[in-house]
Amino acid sequence: MSNIIEIKGLTKSYGAHVVLQNIDLNLPAGQIIGLMGPNGSGKTSLMKIITGMINDYTGSVRVGGEAIGPHTKAIMAYLPDKSFLPPWMKAGQAIRYFADFYGNFDKEKAFRMLDAFQLSPDMRVKTMSKGMQEKLLLLLVMCRAAKLFVLDEPLGGVDPSARAFIMDTILNNRPADSTILLSTHMIYDMERVFDEALMIGRRQVLYHAKVGNTDLNKLFQEVFPYVG
């Protein structure tokens, strides 16, 4: 199995504060990888480095065998932890914007997902609840034919009753052989879908292995006994 992400000697600091230190990490293609760690552990920084949004670091980061650049950005889709849509934009406008901007975006599929999410094309972002906005952002990302999906807390604003539906949406709409790197605090809701677990904290990778029958909730408490 080839690696979709290869990281060597990665260090990232914000001023004097080091969040990631000398990290080596290989993530295989075609897997769903859960990224876990306490607040401030560097999860979002790692994701932004992989997606090319942060470039002031030391070390080597490659995606699909290539250094971070236009090619790697073209084969990945990123869902940030905050909305990137202007409040005045309608859901239908957002879909058409993405269709114009990304050559690998499936507009018809996006409108079908919009209907499945019970969102109207004429609904403006500013009138949506946080959960509705999360659903819209998710479908915009998942309707790209990407090789790597980087999802930062995709269930952060979704109520418990909708989480299983959202996760099934992610699983059923990912292209064949694509990779998903997904950060979450909701381990209990998510562990059933993970092929691998990646836990970072104290500036290091503290755990990385296949999930199998591992109880991730219990493991998380063992790796991070100071959390809670």
C-alpha cells in the first residue's frame, strides 16, 4: 500500500511556542484515518500544513509523492473548522461557484445532497443554523473527486441525531480508493469508521496504528490521562 502523505522532520512554531516538533509520519492511501488529540495539540496546524495553508515550517511534507504545491492542492479537498462562505451567499450559488472553480466538482451530485440534507438552494448562509452551515460545507467538499479529503471537525456543529447520517454521507460519497484524514473530539461516534488512529500531543505523534478492535475511547484516556 502506497502512502498518500509522507512527513519527515516536521517542526512548526508560533513564535516561541512549538506545536509540532520533529515529526515523522507516513499515512497510507485508501484509508479513513482519525486524527485525535486535546485542544491545542496541533491537529489543525498539521492539517493546514498538509493542505498548503501554512508554509512557514521546517521539514518535508509530501502528498501523493509531490511536495506541497498546485498539484497537491488539486488532488485534495479541505473542510476547515470555520465557515469560508460569505453570509450573503445562497446554497445554490455556493454549489455553482464550486462547480466553476473546481474541475473535479460534481454539481448534480451536490444538488442531490442538498436535497438530502433538507436545505433549500435559495437559503442564505446567514439564515442557516451552525448545523446547516456544516452540512453545506461538507457537501461542497465531498462532491469533489479528490484523492485526499482533510476534514477538520466535520461534526462540530451537528446535533447527535444527525451524526450517523452525516458520517454515512461521508462514507457513501467518497471516491473509490480516496483517503480521509478526519479530526474529531467525538471518538465514540466516529471510531466505527476509522481504519487507523493517529493521536498527537505534547508536540509529538503519541500513537499511530490500525484500529481493529481497539477501544479508542479507552485508549485516548490512556494516552492523554490529563484530559478531562
